[in-house]
Amino acid sequence: MDPPKDAVKKAIAQGQALIKSGKSKSEASQAMYALLKDEPREVTVAAFVTGASLTEKGALTYWYNCKRRAEKQVSPK
């Protein structure tokens, strides 16, 4: 497996900092997703597990929700 990219390392550090400051896992994962939106699902989910203290299944759910929210903001109404 390749070593993590700088964006992944930055997202994990940001997620851990947000959790430590008292933010919710949802807020942490949304901030992380903004940095990782172009990464493959597996990379983003693994980063959520480490950075936002989520389980594997929880991270997948948060990834899906973040992806939907991002698509909703981009698509015209």
C-alpha cells in the first residue's frame, strides 16, 4: 500500500484536532471530506476511521452522507 498523501495526512490531523476541540464526528468528517473529495472511497473511509474516531461501518455511512451533501450543493436547483 502506498504511503498516505499529504492531503490525507492533513485531513486526518484536522479531523483529530476538531474531535479534540469538542466538535462532533459529523463536523470532523465533513471538514475532512472537503480535503479528500477527489480521493477514492477506500482512502477517505480509512481516513475517517483514524481522523474522526469512527468505526469502519460508521465511516462508510459518513462518507456517503458527505458525498450526498457535496453533490446537493453543486447541482442546480
